[in-house]
Amino acid sequence: MGIKPRSPREAIQPEPAPAPPPRSRHVRNPIVILINMIIFFAFMGVVAFGAALYFGKQAFEAAGPLKTDETVIIASGAGLSGIIDRLAAKNVINDDWIDQLVFNLGVRFYKNATNLKAGEYAFTAGVSMHDVMTDLVEGNAVTHAVTIPEGWSTAQVLERLKENKVLTGEITDVPEEGALLPETYTFTRGTTRPELLNQMKKAQTKLLAEIWDRRADGLPVKTPEELVILASIVEKETAKADERPRVAGVFVNRLNRNMRLESDPTILYGLYGGEAWLKDRSAIKQSEKTADNKYNTYQIAGLPPGPIGNPGRASMEAVANPSRTNELFFVADGNGGHVFSETYEQHQANVAKWRKVEREKRKREQEAAEQPAAEQPAAEQPTQAN
């Protein structure tokens, strides 16, 4: 009930406020105070963590400091700290503790600390730390290539691998002739020569099994190894893809009739081994045809004891499915191809034509050599091959 004023002045005076309620005993309790502090600091920690996560994610996905494209080699076994040092040295990430910490924590946040792969990586200007991590995890390393031409001997293959400066490691186990598949192989920095050789052997084994399963009936080759031997001879007899089945057909016909193969390349391989194809030879000497040589198919019946090189897919396919003809002979036509015949008489006539073409060719070459250089037409001036 209100107080009755005794005067107009007193009537406009505010009534005194009621006293505050007494403070609760629980508020003053130390345990309550401690819990309140814990809740407060936990809340502040969540806020701080959220802010750090947000700004860290922004920094992790933002464009990096790299100004121009850069290649970085990550060594095997470098570890996360070693990788960070290498990236900072190449300016892919900033060389300060904050960015390095962001990259470290970002990689760990995505659980990729042990998934980063060694190799040679090409990073584009402005690449983000997130993209750097992705490349290292997926192994998107720079690839190199080495091409092994069809028909090369194992000795030639080994020499090419030894000359390659990106490959590492020494070759101690030399593959057998014919065990490698000529092909273009891609690899990353850090690949060893033995690893690449093993890849070539596996590719050859797989392909040979597939071709052997698709072979025609009635072939005179009884094993996959014999198919490789004959394919290596076909490979050396012609470089024209459309002639390989026909050349293979000639050899198959000769084997079925117990005729000797009489292939010149087998003579050279028997005399010089894998080095035979490094020699500049235009013709086989008569003395070489009669020399003691277990690969000489002018002397031995059937196939030689092993391949004379590493045949490619096309030559193996040609032997597995040769042309069905009655042809038994072929000779060069002087234009990079061959002329085929069924009888020895036809073959002799073709040989005579080829010899005539060769004589005319040598005559032209001799006349060109004797002609003063100043008098030679510009189109006939010799050029240097690259």
C-alpha cells in the first residue's frame, strides 16, 4: 500500500526502490565459480578454434607465393618436415613459420602426413597449399619417356637405359634376348633401370600370352618362345608394317616344307651378337655366309637357337597370323620394300632386277661424287641428318 503524500511536492517524489533479494548461497559456492570459468574458457576456446580453422582453411586454399612455374624434386623418405623445407626453399610456400605451420596442420587435418609421395613435381605460379598437397598425395609427378624401337637387341636397350640421366641404379641382371617389349615407356624421376626393365619384361610376357592364344592353326612354331624367335627374324627383314604378315608367311611356308630360312640378319647376329645392329652393313659377305655360326639359317635347318632381337607387337602378330600364300622367296625391290615370288625361277628374275637397280644406284652415286661440288644442283647437295 502506497504512502499518502502530505504535500504536492511530496506527491511527485518517487517511492524508494525495494531492497535486492539476498544473494544465493550457491552463487558464492567456489565449485559453481569454477564451473562458470570452465564454461567461459571452453566457449572462448571453441570460438578461437573456429576462427583459427576458418582463417587457416582460407590460407591453405589461397594462392601461394610462387611467381613462376617451378619444378621441385621430393626425395624418397624426406618426411613431412623435409618436404615443407623443400617447398619453402623453392618458394612454393612462404618461408615463414606461420605458412609452414598452416601447411603442416593442413596436411595432418586431411590425414595425409604419411601419404605424400616422392618424385619430381611441376608446380604452376600461384599454386595453393591445398593443390600442392593434392599433387603430392596423388603422385602427379612429372613423367619422362624412353622409346625402345622394334627389333632392337637387348644390348641396345641396355645402352639406351644407361644413357638416360633421369633413371637411376645399375643393371646387374641382363634379360635374355627377346624378353623385352619394344615400346615407349613413361616413368617418374626416381625410377631405377632394373624397375623399368622389369616393366618391359612383364609387358612382353603379357602380350605374348595374348598373341599365342590367338594364333592360327597349323603353324610350325610349337611354343611361344619359338614364335618370338621367328618374329625377331621377320622384324629384321622388313621395316614396312604391311609386309610383315607376308614375310612371316614366306618363312612359315619354308619351315613347313623343311626349307632353310636363309635370312641374312641371322648371320650377323650369330657373328656379332647384340652389337650386330650397331654396324653399318650394306651386304653380307660370302665368307660370312659360310662361317661357323649356330644362328646362320643358310647352314642350319629350322629356327636358330634364340631370338636375334626384341620383336614388336606387329611382328609377333604377323607370325601368329601370317599371310596365306604359296610364296617362298622375297628380295628387296630397291625402294624400301620387297618383291615376293612362289618359284625359284621367279625369284632369280627378281634378284636380277634388284641387282640392276643397285648397279644403277651405285653408278649415280659415283657420278655425283665425281662431279665438282660447285656444279651440283642445289637439291642434290648433301645434308646433315639431325
